[in-house]
Amino acid sequence: MEILQEIKRLSHIDKLRVMEALWKDLSGDEEKYDSPAWHEDTLKETENRMNDGIEEIVDWDIAKKNLRKQFE
């Protein structure tokens, strides 16, 4: 795909700018996009786990470090 080659040639900052522009464009019409059914189910499951004291709240920075360790 030609667009991918063009993106690869962009600087890091330009890639971020493109990403931000795409996100802004996509999020402007959020009512056009339906979340998949599994997403609501997963949110409800997490809420139930929180209410039951099973789910642990983790600081976002710590969570990112833990996730990175899992996928290294």
C-alpha cells in the first residue's frame, strides 16, 4: 500500500501529527461507530470484579511497566 511507504518516510513528530489528525477526525463522528458487544460485556465484568473486591486498581505508570514486561 503506497500510503504506508509515505508514512514510513515521515519523521517521528510528523507521524504523531498524522496520528492526532486521524484520531480527531475519527472521534468527531463517534456515533457512527458501534462498540462491539463483547466490549460492554467486558466492562460489566470488570465493574462486577471491582464491586466484589477482586479487581486491583493499579497506577497507570506501574500498569504500563507490568504490561511491557509481559510482552518483552
